[in-house]
Amino acid sequence: MTGHLSLVSVGPGDLSLVPERARQALVEADVIVAYDLYLRWVAPLITSQEVLTPPLTQEKVRAQLAIQKAGEGKRVALVSSGDIGVYAMAGLVFEDLPEEPPFGVEVIPGITSATACASLLGSPLTHDFATLSLSDLLCPWEWIEERARHIAQADLACVLYNVQSRARREGVYRVLRLMLEHKRPDTVCGVVRNAYREDQEVRVTTLEALLSDEFDMLTTVVIGNRFTTRKGRWMYTPRGYNDWRGEEVAPVSQPEGAVWVFSGTRDGNALALRLAEEGERVTLSVASKLGAQVAPKHPNLHLYDGPPGVEARRRALRGARAIVDATHPYAQAITAQLRELSAELNVPYLRLERASGLPQDTTGLTLVDDIDEAARVASHSGRVFLATGSKDLETFLHAAPGADVFVRLTPQPGVLERALSLGIRPDRICAMIGPFTREFNVAQWRAWNIGAVVTKDSGDVGGFTAKREAARELGLPLIVVRRPAPVPGAFHSGDELIAALQTLMEHA
């Protein structure tokens, strides 16, 4: 055997991270076959070798060319970024390689995109994880969705490759929505673009916030599991050692035949308490530790704070008498999920949706469709008071870089830590539970010399009217993010919903 074929991994894009064995294979090669981009960060190793660079889309041609040149007795280095055996060229070579090739073959491992990006984010892949390519050139889209669903159900950390291209825009959002069916919206995630290359970008975010993000083929997304934690600008997943105080896969036992109230709002909690006082067995589902702390107490009311995700809810809701959706008007993901589960399990669904606080005359209000538009409108107003909660904070800051933002957040350690890690100064954070009066808003905005206020139409119960009146008194622009389309047949008062529920139970 005179020829030799080295399948060479050159890592993420930094010469210092190219393994010594890969360097040696490149220096000793007679022929180098590669996509030209992969050669940029190993250019100092290329001297007199013959270099062949078929275009990006001709991977099969590159593999066959490398085999051909090795068969001619040449020492050949077939080059790939990352690890050549992960979503790369090695598999194509072995497809066409004879069982007993007349030349030597070696595979030189390298740093994968997953591990390179993980290193920049901290340590998100400490425990079990999966990788998933979103390119339907490599795999039918139906298979991609099915694999994403199983990854989410298993609550594995996950690295998404080939996230978004010009021709393939919507696939990533479909996968993220599948993840949200089984993972919490606040699941810690990371986004890395151009790892270890020029114009590198690294940030930690949440699963829900990714839905409003834009990506490209140079971007890798890392999705954590339920234990993945944010620490400053880092994210990490604990290794375990049997010390994961984890939620069980199966939900805790629930009273049979209960009315399930999904809350997270003051009016939702009040409705759950009224039902319990009227003799109904009620299970109240909350989304956070703070929700559990402020939940009402009653002998007929059972608090559920079990595992998140559609599969856990599916099991827990079997045998429920009814589902009452009293979640926030802007919590579209959980509302859609509850409606689907209601239809699937044949459990009656009732929606409590607080009335809008928008007046008929919207003079003085600026109505926008989403938080990105709100950021663009507010970005020229000086000091901006963001009263939309923590979930929109990163999206707002991303859409209005450099804005001088003041926020009012719930007093939860994770929420406050996240705001600080996003660059909000401590003296621009108010940690309190609302809603707040007109007088309080006036005093706070005046003390902070606010130039514009961004809020949502949270209704009177959510303090919208008080904010509108305070902004008018101070002459401040009030930028309001419109509500999503209401659920058909929603009730706007607890009295209406309870009457409908009682009628439903009588005819059950």
C-alpha cells in the first residue's frame, strides 16, 4: 500500500485548536481536498501540497476525489471543520470505500461544534445530551420533528446544528415549539455564532425567548434540561452524583374528579379559591415557586407544582372534571397546549380571559404588535420603563441595543440574576409583586426620570389602567403591545365562568 487517506478534523476555526496529529497529516500530505472555507484557519500549514476545493454542495465529489487520489498512491488529507465523523465527510468516504482498500485509512478526531460551543457557554453538556441537525438535506423533515419530540420527552440537553438557512426559515421554530411542549419556557439555552472565529457571538437565553430570535447556518443552539442553570454569563448542567433533587417523571398524586385551574394570575387564584369555597375539589397548577408561595389556601384546594411539559400534564389531567385556563392573556403556548389536551382527553375546557384595559379612545397610546416593535419605538425616548415582565427583557434589549432600560420584576432570585446578567444595573431594577397604583407609578417614574413606558394590555386586574393614568399625568408616551387573538368563547368574569361550569357539571 503506497497511498494513504487521512480524514482530518480541524475543529471550530482556530489554528491553536487543531490537533497535532491533524497538523502532521496536513503537512505530510501530497494532496489536500477540502471546502475552501475550512482551509482558512490552517493556511500556515499549507505549502507545496496540491489543493482541491470542490464547492460546498459537492460533498460526494470531495469524498470520491480523495479516494481516487489515495488510490493513485498519493498521501491525501480530506479536511472537515469540527469532527469529520460528526455530520461531516467521514460517512461519505466509508460509503464508497472498498472493504479492503489498497491504501491506508485513518480518521483523526477533532473538536465538534457541540463541544466548542459548549465550552464558550460554560458546561451545558455535563450530563446526557443529544445533537440534532435541522437540515432536511440530511434527513426527512418528519424524522427531524419525531427525533426532536423524543429528545424533549426525555428531557435531554440538546445541540441544534444547521439551525436556519435562507431557504429554510420556519423549521427551527417548529422544533422549538415541540421542545416547549415538554420543557419549561424558562429552560436555560445558549446561542453561539462563529465559535472561535472572527465575529464570534455568545449569549445565554431561555427556550421561550428563542422563538423570537433569528439565526443562520453559522449559528449553533444549545438547549438545556430541567436542571441546567444560569450563572452570570455562563450556563451549566450539574453532573448529578445522585444529588439531583429532580421532579419525578410521573406527577404527584392528584384528587380524582377535580377541576383543574391553571393560574399564574391574581384573578386565576381568586377563581380557584371561589370554586373551593363552593365545595368543588380544585387542583391549582402554578408555574413557579413564587406562584406556589402566593397561592390561596383551602382544604378543598390542592396545589400542583409537579413536572412541566405536555406529557406530565397529559397524565395528570386524566380523570379531571374540567380544565379552567386562567393563565395570562399573553401566555399563548400554555393556552394552546391546554386546548389540545382538552380535546384529546375529552375534558371540558373553559377560558377565563380578563377584559381588555384599552379605552375606546386610544389617543396618547402607541399600539404595537410585538416587543421588537415596542423596542424600536421606545429606543429614542431616553430612559425606558419596561413593564412587561422578565420574559420579554432579553428580546427588548436585543432589539434596542444601548437603550437605558428600567424594569420592575417579581422578586425571584433567578429572575433578578438573569436581569443583572443581561446588563441591567441594580439601581434600575425594582423587585416587587404588583399590580401597582397610579400614585405608585407616578412616584417611581418621576424619581427615575422615565421618558417612555412599555407595557402590555393586562387589564384592570393587571394594573394597566393605573399605568395608563400615571403615564397621562406625567405626559409620558405609553407603548402598548397588543394582545394575541382571544380564545373563542372565553369568559371575562369569574361569575360567568362559574355559572357555565355549574351548568356543565349538571349535564355531565
